[in-house]
Amino acid sequence: MGRRKYVLIVDDCQQDRMAVADVLRSDYDILEACNGKQALEILSRKRAQISLIMLDLMMPVMDGYEFLEMYRKRKEYSYLPVVVCTTEDDPEREQKSLELGAWDFVLKNSSPGIMRLRAGNAIEKSKVRFLEYDFLTGIYGQQKFYQATRELLDQRAGANFAFIHFDIDRFRIINTLYGSKEGDRLIHFVAGAIRKVMTAYGRGTYGRLGGDVFGMCVPYEDGAVIYHILEGIRAEIRKHSVHYYLETCAGIYLVDDPDMEVAAMHDNAEIAAAQCKGQYMVHDVLYTEEIGQKVLREQHIIDEMDAALAEQQFIVYFQPKYQLKKMAPYGAEALVRWKKPSGEIVLPNEFIPIFERNGFITKLDYYVWEKVCQFIDSELSQGRNPAPISVNVSRVNLYNPDFMDSLIDLIHRYHIPPHYLNLELTESVFSEDAELIQRAVNYLHDAGFTILMDDFGSGYSSLNILKDVDLDVLKIDMKFFSKGNTAEKGAKIIEAVIRMAESLDMMVIAEGVEEKHQVDFLNDLGCDYIQGYYFGRPMSQDQYEKLTNHDEEEQHDMPQPESS
């Protein structure tokens, strides 16, 4: 059984209220107010329950006309029907009431059937308007906005149009920190800013598409007008008094096919808006085919990732590390490649960032760790003593409460002493939640793992990290050893890092080594290990086994380094 509808009867005469209530009570629950002021107070508390207002005009404190004036100012009441119920059949009063926003006009002495019919019709009309107008803001909802936009596009064939997706940056955080009432207040204010600017522009459609998302469709002759509209909206929003940082994002799609679905236009504008996220001082992005293809490619990756993992399409490669003093391979870094059944190779820089954003990286990390554990277990079972293999630990995993225990369970399951599996964390990880990361690193270090910091020096907190976190190895990238005017400075930075690591009893691995003069330079500084294309590119497990598990005779005949 559905929830019954409430009718609010506003009349200063108790007898008249009772008479109207008796007519409607069989179909509706009744609320009563003796004047407009009391009716507004009831509305503020029970708006969501009320389906209709039956309003008298002549009342003390606040009469019906004053009530209608206040009612008309509140956009959230725009689909709440008001039927004026009066004793006199007065055309002037009826006209004034309708001008102030009343939906209908009925005499108190009408037959019960007429009164019930007018009340029911008003409620049915409100359902239609509810679908058209957004409850919170009073502007078009998604369905009506799409419809109005389609009509606009059809009416102005040949004109240029821009479809704009507009949203509030980090709205969920604002809503969480300051509460849903503040979130609603902000959305209402933004809608008002859009309404004001678009009304002044005099052309186009606009509406709320849900949450903090708004849409606009703007005809234009000069593309600059699009940015003038957006700046005008933001200027209005800046007038909103808030005690938190407030920014907005806009994605702009210049409509090249006016016959395409309006929803598809919005999809393109939304894709463009997504490019603003995380980009400081970038608030407007214009959709391009390149952006669309990139997003489409990302979606294909997401669609295929679960099947790829189940079918073991992800292949672990090993890039050897070389002990510089002996010029001999010693361990490797495990890297992952995606080899599709078609033979296509997807490189990590394409899929890793996507997996980090959607959380799938936790599954892929575990998959790589297990493959490496299986390899180490195989080596140990054959009586070999393999050098340590390092695996990457994504920042997402460090926020996973099961991460550390799952890693420890993994080495126990394969009976692997933890020093065979080294863990690499990028320096950027430590800039997010230093205390949490520090606890995780200390826990893993105490469990026997060797912890490497990758990309040391690429951020701004390197020295603080070394002071506060128990690390074993620093990995520095030879990009510091760049050519040109900065080469000498880069060389001095690398030398300083190596000297500092020595004083802290930490080993150093230089990665990205591609040229002989880099090897000579690092050798002179006493660097411990090097990794890079000069000695070896990432290779398959079979190739790595051949490199490291040679017989005694082969050990004296080291393979020549690869040229870059």
C-alpha cells in the first residue's frame, strides 16, 4: 500500500477548515494552519510529505496573497500545487491569485465531487512538473533539460552550439565534512548563479543533471562567449560565503552533429570535465577527438582487466640489477606486461595508472608477488640460492588493511625467507599519509623484508623520509645525470646522495643506466648496484634464468653489456 498524500488546509476559520477536510479526508491525510505564517512554518518542517495546499485568501497575520508571494520565491516549492479556496467567485481575486503562482481556484461551496476533482488534478499536474523541475534548485531536471535542448537544436538548425558539463570540484568531501544541508545550500546557490547568467545571456538551456552536476547548451557565434558565460557563473559563485576552498570544473563539447543524442553530447562534455580533476588551475577543458579516444581506450582496458587476470595475460618480466664491483648480475626488479591473446602488448605506463585509480592494482600487485614467489620457490627447490627479486608496492595497497598480512601469508605459503623478496615503494607514497606509511614500512621491516625507496629525490620530502622511516636501499634515477647545462649539477647531486647513503649504511641502486660513461662515473663513486638498458632490458623468466643460472665456466665469461 502506497504512502498517503497530505493536504495542508490554510484558513483562519476552523469551521471552513473542517468542511474542506471532510471532503478530502477519504483520499488524503490532513494538516491545518490558521494563517499564511503558520503554513510556512509547517512547510519548512514537512515539505516532503505535503502534496497539495488548499489556501484561503482573507486571513489575519499573513493573508493568502502574502503567502503566495513568499511561496513563489522558494524554488523548491515550484512543483507544490496551491489551490485557492474562497467563498466568493471574484474574477479579480482569481486573476491575482493565478498571477502570484496559484495553480487553480475553487469555491468553498462547490460540490464535494468538484473539489476532489480539482485537488486531484492539481496533484497529478505536480507529478509532471516534478519530473520537469529539480526539487532542490527549481531549474530543469535532467529529462526536461534534455527535451528542451533537443527542441533548441532542432529549432536553430545551422547554428553553432556548445554543450557544457559543469560541476563542483571535490563536492563529496564538502558534503561529508560540512553536512548535507550545507551541500544542498551550495548546490542551490550554484544553480542560482547559472540561472542568473544564462537568463542574462538570453539564449540556451540549462538544468541540474543530478548531484553537483549541471548542464548547459549554448548557441554561439564567437567561441569566446562560452568562456564569458563560465567566468560569469564563477563570479557569481564567488559571492557565496563559505569557509572552505571552492572550485568548479567545466567540460565543453562543441557540437559537430546536432542530430546526435543529447545524452551523448553530455557524455563528451563530461569526459572533457574529467580531465580537470587533479589539475591545479585547470578549470575548463575542451573536448577533442584525442581525449575521446584516450577515454575509450581506458574503458576497453577496464572492461578487459578481470578476464585478463583470470586468464593470466599479465606476464612478469625481470630487469636484472648488476653488482657494479663484480660487473655481475645480482637480482632483478619484477615488472609486468600485458600480453593479449591477439599478441598485442600493453605497456605498464598505459594500464598501471588506470588500475591505481580504480583499485584493481591491489589484485595485480598480488598476482605479480605470487608469480615472483613461485619463481623463488622453484629456484630454492632446485638447490639454488637466488639473488633477491624486488616487487613494486602500489600506494593503494598501503591503504589496504589486509595488505601486510596477505604479503606475509604469501611468503609463508611458499616457504620463502623474506629477504628474497624486496619491496619497492616510490618516494611519492610518503607524501600522502606519512604516519600510516611509516607504520606499514616499520611493520614490514620488522617482518624481515628489505625496503627500497624508488625515485629517490624526485619529490620534496626526501630527507625527512630518511630521518623518520626505516629504509634499506635508495634507488636514484640517472635522469639527474642529464645532458646539457645541468649535467654537472646532476652529477654532484648523485655523488652527494651516494655519500649520504654510505654514511647512513644504506645501499644505492642507480637505475636508468644506458651509457658507458654513466657506468664509469658510478663505478668511480662506489655505487653498489646499477640497473638499466646498458646491461639488460626487462626479460622473460626463461631469459633471466639463463642469465643467472649459468654453470661455473660461464661465470668467468660474462655476457657483454647491451648497447642502448
